[in-house]
Amino acid sequence: MARCFVTRSLPGTAVDRLAAEHEVEVWPDRLPPSPDALRERLAGGVEGLLCMLTDPVGADLIAAAPDLRAVSTYAVGTDNIDLAAAAERGIPVGHTPDVLTETSADLALALMLAVMRRIPAGDAEVRAGEWLTWEPARLLGHDLHRATVGIVGLGRIGQAVKRRVEGFGARVVHSGRTDGMPVEQLLEEADVVTLHCPLTDATRGLIDEAALRRMGPDAYLVNTARGPVVDTDALRRALEEGWIAGAALDVTDPEPLPADHPLLSAPNLVVAPHLGSASHETRAEMADIAVDNLLAGLAGTPLPHRAN
Ligand code: GLV
Ligand code: GLV
């Protein structure tokens, strides 16, 4: 029986399976535990950590956790965790790939179509009493079926997005770490640039001022990867000054984006609060996998999905 800390209450009943075998504390609040609260738990004998993408698990925290034996994150992305520092201590880190691939790709398409066909802007007009009549030239967008979609990062989610946009009739180009075209060329060719790369030293700030200026006034940016892949201030200027036609974001930098953040005053912007994997079905399956990973790590057996 090991001491486990789960940093948020998860949907479904997966955590009950963990609690059947181990001593489990679940952080009860809507907001994540503060860094101090997390450190206190880990310094105080926690052996198994089930964390969220909102919990920074750096080398210093791992060093301050003498009894930690297994980490499981309720996400596919692991940029919040120092995987190497955990590996050095022999601590396996589990994550939840595959199960969220199709759900995340659906969200990317929903955002792409929302900004290209101006659905949030239209919805706002209806609610504001500005739907006066059918108009020939109001709220015009651009067609996905005529577009060239540039996928940055053709991994699991990138490939699922490729299948979807090809189904819409769009042409696809891509840029990967080791394949596809250079990002500069993709930015020039694509009418829609959609990001599906992990956040690494190589991708942090990838979409900066120079990148946005390459895109062109009819091009859209969709970010469902990680906020810091895009330079927020450069994006704000790109929207305000019309370097690009619009942007749809499921992730931001900072995240969460405060309601009074200057980016939100920019035109042609759709923002969702990091909903990529947020379907009932997928979040329940992610909880099962996260619990399976932690149970395996604590039992000293191979994790179903290990990230380090
Ligand atoms: C969501 O962003 C995830 O990494 O699972
Ligand atoms: C969003 O729907 C916009 O076009 O502003």
C-alpha cells in the first residue's frame, strides 16, 4: 500500500481502483494545488503522483520527493514534467497518448471551421441584435475545401487532422522534425497553419513575428498544441494589423488567458480553454490509463504508456 496524491478529482470511477489498492489523497479544489502544497505532499512521503498538465513537476520538485516512485500525468503532453530528472532517479512517467488522438483532432477541426466561417462572430451578432437581414457581404469567411492546410508536426494527432481535412477536400502539406517541407515554406504555402508539435526547446516561439509575416492576409493559424509555440504578442499584432486573416487557439501563453489580456481585444480570434481532449468518453478513458500507469509504476511492472 503506497501513498498516492491525485492533483484533481477525475471523471469516472478510475480513481476508485487506485484507492482499492493504495492510500489516496485527491486534491479537492477546482484550482490546482499551489507549488508549495504539491511540494509539501511530495516531501511528506508521497510515492505515487497522478498529476495534470497544470502541475509543474521540475527537477527541483523531484529532488524534494524522497519517496516518489511513479508519476502519471493525465495528458499526452509531458512538457510540464522533467522527464530526464525522473528517469535519473529511476522514476517512470506515464502519459495518455492514442486515446485522445481523434478527440483532439475533432477539436482542431471545430476551431478551424469556427474561425474560417466566423461562427463565434456571427453568434455574437445574433445575440447583440445585429442580425438585421440576410446580407450579401457580411461575415464572409474562407473555404476549408479550397484551402491548403499546413500541418506542423505529423504525429498521431497531426495525422488524424490530415485525414479529416482531406475528407473536406483540402490539400495538405506538412513539416516535421525529420520529414516534410521546411516550416518557412509551409508558412508561405498554407492557407491554414495548424500546430500539432510538442512543446520543446526547438518549438518554443516557433510561430514568431517573422513566421506570422510569412503567412499572408488570407491565412489562418490554429493552435491546439501548446501555447508557448506561438509568440502571443506577435500574434496580437498580426491580427490587429491584418498580417493574417484569423487565429483559433485552444492553448495560450499565458494559460489560462486572463479575461483582460490584450490578445482578447484583437479581431478575428477564437479562443477555447484547452478543451482538446474534453469529451466525456475520452476523459474517462484517460483516467483509466492514468490509473493503470500509476498502478504499474508502483508495482514495479512496465507502464502501459511510459513517456521517459
Ligand atoms: C492536452 O493538452 C494533453 O496533453 O493531453
Ligand atoms: C470569429 O468568429 C471571427 O471571425 O471573429
